[in-house]
Amino acid sequence: MMCAAPAPDAAADLGAELLRLQRLWRERLLGGAGATRWRPGREIAAELLLHLDDEAACWHLAADWLRDLLDADRVDAGPGGFIDAAGSARGYLPQAEVQREPGLLPTVMGLRFDAADPGLQAVWRCPGSLPMREVAQERTMSAALRERMLAQGTRAKLALPLRAGTQAIGLLCADWRQPDPRWSDSTCQQLGDWAAQALGPLLAEARRLARHPVDAEHPALPVLTPAELRVARLVARGLSYKEIARQLDRSVATIDHQTRRLREKFGVHSNARLMPLLDRAGFSR
């Protein structure tokens, strides 16, 4: 079975662009005069910059970070959930989900949320994060969406719209099983500011890098070890390193090493390039 990999010149161009963006944003967010002093913000910015060429990993990292920051029961994240400049509804389809404990709440992966719902539109009218301390009493959303959220176990929610300037990118959504969670107003304010300053722009850069063209033919499907085959199937399904490590009962460092070996064997430099190759080779099925 044949797979595709980027032409050498395209890969070199992408690598150079990645390094340029990493230097630019590291100086802007972490090292320059305007660098943030907010420690959680510095931590997620550094993580996203390390994985900027892997859009799926960036969404997982952002979700994992928000769950830990807010002690949320479930966090989902992904592009969409807004009406674009042309008036088209870009439905929200979560690309990443993390829970404080496995199975604590029903999963929202595979569900699509209508961007035209008043509740989602209210999120985008909000300049920062939108906390909903008791979903059952929330009247900004349609009755159908409110009932859907309650059926999924959500009693309280915080929605964080992500933008790059005026361009809408996607959503980070935290959920709790009980109403009135213990978040602070200052944290909600800081989240909104950091989403505008860093999270939205960095995820926009990750999406742009992920759309770099892939055009040359890879000579053949490489020979993989049994351990690499197991990791390849999970990478192809979009799981994060932490999720793969949990499923295979391995350390994150081991999964990182095996994934780097997969990239070397397929001749690509990022998981964003690796995933479509694995999909074409049938690993996601």
C-alpha cells in the first residue's frame, strides 16, 4: 500500500516556517517586554509552541490545561461553533476531550453542535469567557441545547471562545457535574485575556501549518514493530500522548519516542503530517 509524504522542498519550507513562528511567539509571549507573568499562561504557551506543527496535539494540550486549571470534570475543544464572515454556520465538532476521571461524564466526541443556536452565538458576543453557574437556569441558549447539555451530565459550564484578532477559531468548553463550581472571577477574566493574546492566535497558527500541502508519493509502507503498530492505530484516531499512554499502559515518554520513530519511518516531521498517511494506510479503521 502506497502512502504520501511531503516533497523535500515543501518539508524544508514548512520546517523553516515553524522555526520562524516559534521564535516570534516565544519572544512575544515568554521573553519580550510584554511577556506574561501569569504562570499557567506561560506553561500552556510553551507547550503549544513545542507542538505547533501538530494541530491535534495543540487542541488536546489546551483541553488538558484548562481541565487542570479549573478542576473541571470534562473539557472539550476544537474548531468551529460560530457564524463566519460569509454568514455560513461552522458547527462545533469537538476534536479533543479530557475528563478528570475516565467515564465521569458522557463523552461529547462525535457530537456536532449547531453554530446558529442562541447559546453558541451568546458565547461569541462575550468578549472573554462565558461562565454558566447553573445550566438549568441558563436562558441564553435554546431549550433544546439546554436539555442536551443536561442530558450529557453538565450542570455548570464555562465556554471560552478563541479568536485570532477578529477571526473566530474555535472553542474550549469546561463542564461540571454540580452547579456553581469553585472558579474565581479573576481566573475567568485572565482566561479571556489569555485566549485573545495567546490561545486563539497559536491555535490559528497550528491550523495554518496543518494545511501545508502534502504532494509527493512515499515509496512504500514502512516496516513497523508490533509496539509501533499499536501506537500508530491510536495516533491515527487522533488520541493524545497521555490517552495513548493510558490505553497501552506505557509512559508518555515511551509514547513520545515511539511516535518520533513513526515519523522517521514515514519521512515526516510532525504528527499533523503523519496522521493522514496513517489514515490512508488503514490504521484509523
